[in-house]
Amino acid sequence: MKQYGDLPKELTSFEGSKIVIVPVPYDGTTTWNKGSEKGPKAIIEASHNLEMYDIDTDSEVHKLGIHTAEPITESSSPEAMVEEVYTRVKALFKKKKFPVILGGEHSVSIGAFKAASEQFSDLTILQFDAHADIRDELNGSKFNHQCVMARAAEMAPIVQVGIRSMSAAEREDIKPDRVFYAMQIYDQSTWMYELLNKLSRNVYITIDLDVLNPSIMASTGTPEPGGMNWFDIINILKKISEQVNIVGFDITELVPNKDNKAPDYLTAKLIYTLLTYKFISGIK
């Protein structure tokens, strides 16, 4: 797999890079539109078209070094895949690297949650997603992509943003004071400050791309109307970076469409923007 950003070799070595991107092309439990295993490759290919200068912050975060690791290809079971992600991310934390996980389906996040919860005390797992994903089990597995936040809640407090779809059973398990529904945050700003008050010192961010409106992000396994737009999500990510220590993040559920590359590019840009906020605008 190519390197994210098509950077010169001196900025992509593992030893010299602060940031490590881990592709996880896994799509084993998706229940509707399959193809998220192609997401990491599409994101990295799109990233070669990025301008690495950020206008908002007058910065070039890529100069910290961005290494793209070999993909995690374990696919014998979701449990085995999760364990491999955990092992890889745990090793990155020990080497003081900042991990960025590229899915694949959302279940790839579970291993990263486990590694982050062991590495950092006072951790919150912050989810941006259209779906609650808080089922305890589905189709015989606790590691189904619709169970990802149930597993997260076993490791650290969670906060959920952008939710606009869930089952009646999930309604019983969700914590109303820790969820920001899409209909409540639409065209509002006060919710952002309420969210910041619910975060701890250390935060791991998990982004399912279906949190975004299908008008800008149609390339997902389960698109839902009524999502966030570009400035909605980057404005809150910037505020978060200024208030807490982001310890890592993942972006999942891109299902590339060969006839529409815009969502691939949006995803690559979102990654670079969040890295910029973390390392340029954010607290350390």
C-alpha cells in the first residue's frame, strides 16, 4: 500500500514519524452495502491529491512525519481482527506514536479502544456516528459493527454525537445525558459547550463516516439522511482539540464508489484536518 499524502521518504519513515496510519481493510460483519474493505486504499490514494498546507492554521502538520504501516489483514473472525488491531495499536502507544486507524467497518475500532483504555487514565471514547451501535450482540458476535459502542462502554465512558438511528432495544441501553442526537444539534451551537463539559482529559475519537450528511458522504454502508456537514464536524473537532488531549482516532465505513471520488477525498482531508487540529491547535 502507498503512503498517505505521497510525502517524501524522509517524512514517512516509521522512526522519524510522530503519526502512524494503520489501514484495516476488514468488512466481515456489514449487513447492507459491503465494500468498506476497499476504504483504506481509496483514502490513501485520494490523499495524494491533498495540498499539505492548511490555510486555517497556517501550518504543515505533515512535517511531523506520517508513516503508513502495513495493513492488518487478519480476517478469520471479527474477534481475531480486533485482537490484531489491539496488539498493533498497543505497540504504537508504547513507542510514543499517534495512531490513526483506517477502516474497514466500524468493528475495527474495538481493538484501538482497548489499547487506548489501557494506556491512558481518565479516558473518554467520543463517537461521531449516525447509528447508536450499542447492541450487546448481533448475529452471534459481540464484535459486530453494530456492537462497537457497547464494547467501548465496557472500557471507558462514552459520548455519542450525531445519532439519528437506533433500534428500540438500543433505546433501553443508551444514556440520554451522554448522547447528542442529530435533530438536537442541527443548526445549533450551544450543544458544543455541553459536549466539551462531558469529556475527560484524554479522548479517543471514533468517526463513522455516516455521521455526515449523504449529500457530502454518500459512500458509506448505511447512509442516513440528516447528518452533519463539513464545517459542522471540523468546527467541533477544533474545539475539542483545544480543550482535551486527543490520544488517537479512527475513521471507518467508507465504501468507495469508482464513479464518485469526492467522498474519498473528503475522508483524506478530514484525517489531515483533525491531525492539524491535534498537533497545531490542540493541547499536548
